[in-house]
Amino acid sequence: MEAVLESEAPRGALRNTAKMTARGVSVYYGDTKALKDVDLDIGENQVTSLIGPSGCGKSTFLRCLNRMNDVIDICRVEGDITLDDIDIYRSGLDVVQLRARVGMVFQKPNPFPKSIYDNIAYGPRLHGIAESKAELDDIVELSLTKAGLWDEVKDRLLGPGTGLSGGQQQRLCIARAIAVNPEVILMDEPCSALDPIATAKIEELIDELRQNFTIVIVTHSMQQAARVSQRTAFFHLGVLVEVGETEQLFTNPRDERTQGYITGRFG
């Protein structure tokens, strides 16, 4: 029987601490240990940035948070990760329900080959969230509005999502993620394929979304981490070197490896 992913603690309890926690998390690809004993708290209604050189384990860790690594045959995850104090790796857990609560936006915009409307409606239909066409219409409009896209697409909802610009496609993917009302949104370098203007819109959107969602973002851009996040975690060679308030980590890092990365001595 599938475990239901519901919080065993009353909603609102201890929410000033962590929405998700990782303890002793290690990830193996075959015999290679890609992530080593990571301990990290993800604060509720905060943006947490994961930074570090390419191949340092930040995207691997991000994919642990909604069990995306499950789809990789040779991947093995050890340690404990909780969402509202529930072990997300426990036996029998409904992974589909987990991914409804912990949504994901990928590096390259990946709208479905469907209409703009159907891109947003897909998740609510799959999870049985809308009971009528009118309810579904409302979810589509609200999601596109939250993603800052409604005014740009409201007159062409039946047009293909793939017909939008790159920045609009990424906001469409964010709207698609929030249509199922997740609690956490994971973003894996969501601006790396976008121009500076589109990037600025996404960053503005991230700042607005954290009022209602907990966000974890992987970024190669230290400037972006400084602009959008309240906490930053620095990874290097599969190790979580340092985590702290973003301003403190960038202005007064405690570890010399963090200092070296921030000042461009390596990376």
C-alpha cells in the first residue's frame, strides 16, 4: 500500500525552521561517490541557492529532493531527506504525490508539444485537482498570472507553448509547475539559456514566488545567487563546504575554499 505523503506535525508548527532537511546524504553513480554526507536545511518561504563549480554535486543534490535520481538505474542515494518531517525515501511512498508537492523547473525550457492552456492544465487533470472546466480555467489563469505571463498569452491560450520566446517558455514551465500548488519548487539553472532581459524577469518572479513557495535554485551565477536568495550553499567536489545567509557567505565566508571560489581563484 502506498504511503500518503502528509505531514504528521500540525501545519504551522516549527515552520520558522526548515521545510526540508537533508542529513548524511550521499549519492553514488555505480561505484563513484558523487555527493558526500550532505547536511542541509531548506528554510520555508526562502530562496536557497546552490552554487559551486561544474560537476560539484549541486544538481545531483537538487534531484534528490524530489527523487528525480530514481530514474537513473546506476544511481543510489543514502541518508535521510524529509519534507515536513516525513522521510521522502521511505518504503511505499507515493513518488507522484511527492513530485506534486516538490515541483521542478529545468535548465532548458521544456514546454509540452501542446497548447499553452493544456501545458498548464496537464498537472491539475493528472492529479484530479479541478472538478469542472470552469475550475480548470481558473487554475490556468491564476498560474499564468503568478508566473507573470497571463497578459502576454491570454489571447492565444490555444496556441502552441513551443511558439513562445525562450523566456516566455521558461515562465510557462514555472506556471505549469505551480498549477498543482506545490510547496517547494526546485529550479536547475532556470536562466542559463535566457538573455539578460528574460533572466531579469525570471529573477523578479522568483522573488515574488517565495511569498508562497519554498524555492531551491542551482545557479552558476554568483551574482544571481546574491540577487535572489536568502541562503546560499557552496558545493565543491561533492562536499557541502559552507552554508549560510547569502550576504554573510559572499562578504565574510568562513571557509577558504568558499573564499577562493567567490574571488575567482578556481571554478
